[in-house]
Amino acid sequence: MCGRYVMARAAGDLVALGGGELPDEGLELRPNWNVAPTADVPILVERVLEGADAGGGGTVRRELHVARWGLVPPWAKELVVGSRAFNARSETVTSKPTFRSAVRARRCAVPVQGYYEWRTPEPGSKGPDGKAAQKQPFYVHPAGAGDGEGEVIWFAGLYEWWRDPEADARGEDPWVLSASILTMDSPSHDDADPVLAQLGELHDRLPVPLTPEAMDAWLEPVKLGSAEEAEALVGRMTAEAFDVARGWALRPVGREVGNVRNNGPQLIEEREEPQGALL
């Protein structure tokens, strides 16, 4: 799964990396080294701007927007629904009511510089102090970009618009843009590739990363005609995901990442892992 991640890049950098545009030239992203569900996050979408027709014609533009992390479907009664929908399982995304409409028509890419995952110790294992071993957080990031600069990961995501009735009643802008990250089964912990094996040992779920070609297909602003078409597209994304993940690196970090009040580049600094290195 993906429950915390890092995004400290400027909006202009993300637009350059993702090949998009800024519809709001004044958009500023606050650096966040501990992004948690319900926070504002950047997402990349493609929109048909004009001349749309039944054959899919029209001018298409890739844009960077800011969304609330945690998808809120249009039929939700309250915004809090999104706090439980920050990840969408690839195996059920086409059938689960919260996500099935979005996966057919409203797909996005979520840029991250890296994400945090917690490894659960083996039952009965002990720490250096002789006490029961604790979970150990790791920072997963593109190899060669461990300092938070350079390459980013683009995760497959979904987005929705939700109308807030309370804001509407106050005469304020009622529209809330929200997003979720697609996840899949992790690689096997005994995979022949050392990075994939590490990811498999770390957690049983993996956020779905996109190759450049897969991102083009995922972002294409067409409404899929059936759940079967959506399943085929999701299947293509998950089939290529491990190719991206092979280019990642992992390192142990401090347990401070578990508290959302802690923020700053010190969170991704490597810490000695008391329980030993990953496989």
C-alpha cells in the first residue's frame, strides 16, 4: 500500500517531467516530506478542451492540478469517506462502487519522489535490547534520487469531483477534487531480482508505478465502455509495474515518519536498521 510519501518538487518541475501544462500559473506546491491521506497532493490529468466528438476528437491537454488525497465519489454524503479511500486495489477497482466509475473515465498520475513503508518483523524476533522487535520504516525511491532531487515516480491514480453541500449553502466554491492511488500485489520475496525481492519482503502491497508509455495510455481521456475494458487497462498497468520498480532503491529511516507532525528532509536520511538489512 502507500500511506505516506514525499513530494517536495515545484509545480513547474513536475510539469516539465510529466509533459504537461499549468492551467493555474500561480499554483505553488508546499514541500511535504510526510504526505498523509487527506493532504493536498499534485495530480496529472489529460483533458479534452475543445472540439470533442463521439470519435474521441478534440484538443487534448495534460495539466497539473491539486487534489485531496482520498477519493470521494460523487454519491458520498460526507467528505470523510475519502479518508478510507486513499488506495484502490487493482483487483477490485472495476467493481467496487467507490472506484468503478472513476477507473472508466477519470484516471490520473500521482507524482511522488519516494514513499514510506513499514516492514513487520518476524514473529518472536528480538531487537538489540532483547525486547520484541518493532516495525521498521523504509524509504522507497528511484535509485540515484535518494536526496529528494531528480527523477520522480508516477503512480497510477484515479480522481473524482464531489460537491460539498455545506460549502454550497455558504455560497462558496463547493467542488472538491480528490484522488486515490492504485495498488497491486507485491513481488515475491524470493524474486530473482534483488530490488523486487526487497519490495516483496517489505510489504504485500505495492503502489502501481507507470512507465512513460503506460502513463500515456492510462491518462488518455476516453471513457471506457465496460468494466472488461477497464480491467484490461488496469491489467496492462500492473503487468509493466515491476519493470519500473526494478529501478528503485530502499533504505531504513527513522520512526519519526510515523507522526504526520514531523516534516522535513531529515525524514529520508538513512538510519541504521537494528534488525539487519533486507534480503
